[in-house]
Amino acid sequence: MIEISSPVRVRFAPSPTGFLHIGGVRTALFNWLFARHYGGQFLLRIEDTDEKRFIPGAADDLMTSMRWVGIDWDEGPDIGGPYGPYVQSVRSEQGVYMPFAQQLLEAGLAYMSFTTEEELVQMKAEAEARGIKAFRFRGPERDWPLAKQQEVAATGKAYTIRLKVPAEGSTHFNDLVRGGDDGIRINNSELYDIVLIKKTGMPVYHMAHLVDDHLMKITHVLRSDEWVASTPYHVLLYQYLGWHAPTFAHLPPILRQDGHGKLSKRKDDVSANRFWERGYLADAMFNYLTLQGWSYDDHTEIMTRAEVVERFTIDRVQSSPARWNPAKLLDMNGIYIRALSTEATADAITPFLQRANLVPTPINPSHRQRILELTPLIHERLKELGEAPELLDFFFVDIAPPSAELLIPKKMDAASTKAALVEIHASLSAVQEWQSAEALESSLRALCEKLDLKPGQLFGAVRVAVSARTVAPPLFEMLIALGKSTTLNRIQSAIGVL
RNA sequence: GCCUCCAUCGUCUAGCGGCCUAGGACGUCACCCUUUCAAGGUGAAGGUCGCGGGUUCGAAUCCCGCUGGAGGUACCA
């Protein structure tokens, strides 16, 4: 059993380089769950130290995605907090990071490096040519006295500030989910002198996140597993700065459906906003994501938010990768949709009907009423709310008469189908009360006997005649919803086809 | 290549030395229900616990090796 010392402070620190994809949401979610379960704070921090990849508006999009699944934060760029600001570019401008780089420089634990990117590429190529299998950059300036470094810098030559990693020994850290009891250890000879401050003066991730985590009093770092390889640098930095390192927990990656590689926003259609656009319920997404890398026991999958918060412990987080499984998500979405009330479902599908121009925007009372009537017909058949328009369009707009091919039931021909439809038209015309499915059904069942047709044949012909499709809601409820005159008109049109 | 991590049905997972002739879910298939499609019900197929060695009275569970996969190897995060 892993003991977690409360109170706990965790953060989600995305970089605004595009929309938030589902893997990012999962990372945010686990941090949130961790904070809520162990009783602590969850904060949001924007890591926009990469000027080249920055995308305007991405930060807002990302917050929208998080709010959608129900993740809220106690401190963040939009709401502030005691350790703000929560945007790294702003912090950098305020000079938050430089003093610490300076401290390292003065202690001889970092150095000004005048090697350019071009020179570095060349050095690598040369090393490779000489048969050196792994090139680990150590700047020639690493052993220069600081005064000499400053002298060259004073000439106006551009420089970066690099971490001076130890030549020997190894670096070790513990991880709440990976590496077992012995933790993870790497030889320092595998490390290279990473850049801490770019030549633009902007800190690199390794520097910025670490300074911020310390200043913001982060106690636990739950992040995606791609960071384990650079954690040794972070451990070293904490030592050099004389700070107590937070506890690490590297979350398992979410692999692509085919298992080859991690889920990526470029190759996979997994941006968070895609899911609400297609009609996924936030609760379903929350529940599904919860199971991507975590499980409660051997049989419980459907859980409310409160249940997950209560049950989420770090020791039940998987160390092996999860796999993106859209079929499972779809199934779960169906479960959550079916659990909705008729009213809630009607509200949920309304935007989709509006987007398909089947109902006006804003909605008016009569259309709202109409949607309410129609919702029970498709409610339990819905797996994505976005399917609603195609399931319901023929209730709102005129349909082209179905083709003869679609209209003619099994073991029947055009003539017999036509004859049957004429009889159906007559029978239904005679129905006075157009409100009872039972009345309509008994009328048509009587006709089945009279014409010696199976219900499947006759009902099928009616279904196609009024909806122009073979898959539709239950027939009699559908006829009632359609109304008597529309039903009869469509049957009449179908007769004309044959 | 090198470094690190990971390894149970097609997929996700339960399992932390005897309860396992390995449990659940998704998916698949069959049947029932039935006017179509769903939903629901019942059931089936599907795993020599990646492979090979150990440790132990006993291993899916511990150790070692191998193999496979993923991640990292940027003045990106």
C-alpha cells in the first residue's frame, strides 16, 4: 500500500501547441482525481515556452476541453491563485527563471555554452563517422571559469545556459507507478548537458517546469510516461538547486488502436472537442478515460464521478500501456445515453438537430415539444448523439419516395406489394383514433391474415413506404408520430412508385 | 545503435506464492424476445498467463536470460 502524505498539490501543465487530445485529458484527469481523492489542490499551468510552436487560442480550447469532462482547477491562468501567474511566458518576462540559472552558473553547476545548433549537428555527425555509438554532448566551456564565460558573452556572442551533468556515477529516483521498489536508475554517462536557458533567454521545459513546480509547492508530479527518460535531469536540477524533489508518478501511455505507437493528434482523430461534436456525453468520456490506465477491481466499470474520486488510488494505476478502444467508448456512451431521462436526451440531441437544419435555432416551444415526442423512438438506439439527425430527419422533412427495390418485401413482387399497399392505405384511412399503437397494429394484423402475408412482409412495406428506409423506429409509434395524413400521403406516393 | 520502462483471451483489465481446471468488460458468434434496427436475456468460442531457465512442497504471481513492444536519445514539450 502506497502512503500518500496529505495535503497534496498537483498540476496539469500542457503546452498550447494545438487542441487538447484525449491523452492529455487523461493526464489532467488523473491529476485531478489524485487531488480530489487525497484531498488537495489541482492547478493548471500553461507551459508556453516554445515560441515556435505556440498556437493562439489553444490555451482557451484546452480549458474548454477540460471543463467539458468536468475537470476544474483550484488555481490557474484564468482564476489566478497565490502562486501566480500561471503562464510561463509571463513568468519568464517577470524574470522568474533567470535568477535560478544565475545561481547555478555561480555555483559552477551550469555554464554558458557558445556552441551553436549548427555546430552541434556537425559534431554529432563527426562523432558518428568516428564510430561513436552514442554522442553525449559536453560543451567545451564546461570547465571554463565563469569569468571567462562572461567575457566571451560580453562580446555579444549568443549563448545558451547548459546544465553541467556529472561525468560519473548514476542518478536515481522512485516512481509511484513504474520501476518497482528499486526505482529507476540511469548512469550519468548516458546524460548530456541539456540546455536550461535558450539563446533567446527563454527557459526550456526542464528548467521552467521545475522552478514553477517548486515555487508552486507541487508535491506530486503525475505526468505522461514519455517524461521518464528526462526525469534524471530533473532530479539533478533539484539537487543542484538544493530543493526537495516532488514524488514522481509516470502514467502509462495510451497506445493507438493498432498498438503501434502512442495516440497522436496528427495520426488519430482524438481531439477532445471532436467527441462532443460527435455526441459523446461528458460522463461517458470521464468514465471511459478513468479506465485508461486505472481500474478499481475485477468487475466494476460503470462508476459515477463521486465513486471514482472515492476509489481512485495511485497504487491501482497501471504500469503497462493502455490501448485506445473506440468500440468500448461507444458502448459506454450508449449506456450513459440510455440512463438519461427523455427530457435530458431531448435537450442533448437538440443541438445536433439544429446543426442539421431540422429544427430552428433558437428552438421554439412547438419544436421542443416535437423533439420530446420523438426522443423515445430513438433513445435506446442512440450510441452517439450525432446519429439523431439521420435517425429522425424523415419526421421533419419530406422524403423522396423509396425505390421499388427497397419497397418490395422478401418473397413478393411489385404487383403484390402494390396491391398490399393499396389495402393498407384503405385500412389505415379507416382508423379514427390515430393515437393508439394497439389500434393501428390490430388493423394491420387483420390485414396480414386477409392478404395471407407475414407481419414482417407487410410491416416492412409500410416502414419503407413512410420512412424510405429499412431500419427505423418501431412501426406504430412511428406512424403515430408521423401523423395520419403524412402517413397516408407517403403510402400513396409509394404506390405510385410501383 | 544506445538508455529506460513494460509484457494475462482479438482489445482493456482482475490477479500481488496455494481461493486459478485464470474472473469481468468490450468485440465476435449462436439462441431467445421481436414488425426492422437497437436494447434486454441466455449461452458459446477465445488465454499452454510472450519464450527459456531457476527459487519453492507449490509460480500468472519471486529471480535471471532472451524475445517483443513502447518511450527517450532537440536551444519541443
